[in-house]
Amino acid sequence: VTLSICVGLLTSRAEVKLIANHIQTCFQPLDLIRGDIVNKALISVLGNDQPGIMAAVATVITDHGGNIENLSQTLLQSVFGALLMVSMPEEAQCEELHKALQQVGQKMRLSIHVDPWDEQPTSWQENPPEVQPYILTVIGPDRRGLVAEVSTQLARHGVNITNIQAIFKGGKNPMDNLMVFEVDVPRSTVMQDLRDALHEVGQRLDIEIDTQHRKIFESVSNISN
């Protein structure tokens, strides 16, 4: 909207082009504007949950010239876990960052690892198949090897797991033991073959496995609520 208003006030095409180029430059990553060589690091943080973990880690990264490009944080019972993708302008600073974060780890009793990240796409990423999003729910008693059995069948059918959530409380109530897999299924995958393979796993482990397209799953969930 702002660009449209500005263009409306201009009489010269050259001025319009000048503003457009300026806006494009403003939205480029900072390292591209400066022309620096960017080194990326993958930082993992694990430890007992407590206030201030992310504040301490992020502050050290900023103080050492790092930029957090992406992060994911979760809690597993009482365990804090986080992955951070960080860009650094100089390789030497990555080493300094590692040492500084180790001091934070010792102080807060955290396990912090800094690994250089040279992204090399997998064959899946280089030639991604056309996929559809599905939700796989597993209900029943907690079984040793459950995750291994289910994920192995998914892999054999070319299915990529994008997220897993699990609740295992024990006992006989099926809803106290629930796993939800978010997966991307290639269109080339024969869904009946996949369902048959998962059904065989379910019978063997005495669990119920249901596979639904994400849209159907969300529609049913909305109706239930």
C-alpha cells in the first residue's frame, strides 16, 4: 500500500525504479548487503528446564556477532530442548561462540553443542516428490519398539516424518497412550499398501493405527470440538 501511494506521487519512471531497487535491497539478508562470508552453526541445547535458558544462549550469540536464522524449542517432560541455526560472519567467532556457550552450559548445567553447518541437501531435498500431508495416530499400550516399527514402515513407503508427538501415561486407558505422526506422503505411494503394512504392525503390537489426510483429520477434529 505504501509503495502504491509513493508511486502515485511520482512523475518519473526513473524515480519509480530507484525506489523499487531500494526496497529490494532493504529486504535482502544483512550478510548479502555487507558482502561478508557467512559461516553457519547448528547449536543444540539440552538440560533441565529453568527460566532464562533462551535468554542466556541468545545473548551470547548476539554478543559474538551471531544472527539466529531459525530455532525450534520444546519441553519433553521436565527436559528443555532447543535447536538454533545461527549465521556467523567469521570462522574465528564460531570458536569463540562455542567457548562462551560452554561457560553458560556449566553455569546452568546444560549440554550445549556447536557444530559447523555446511548444508548438503539430501536426494529427497534435491528432487522433492509431490507429497500430500497425512496424520497418523497410534493408540494403545506403550510397546517396546513401537516407534521403530511404525517409522520403519513409513520409510519403506517413502514417507517423510515431519513431526512426532507422544503421550505415554501407562495404564489400560487407550487415550493415555497416544502418538501422533505428521507425515508427507508421496503421491506415488499406494495408500492401501501403506495402510496394510501399518495394520499388520498394529495387530502384532496390539495397537490401533489410523491414517487420515490432514484436511480430513482437521475437519473431524473441528466437528468433535
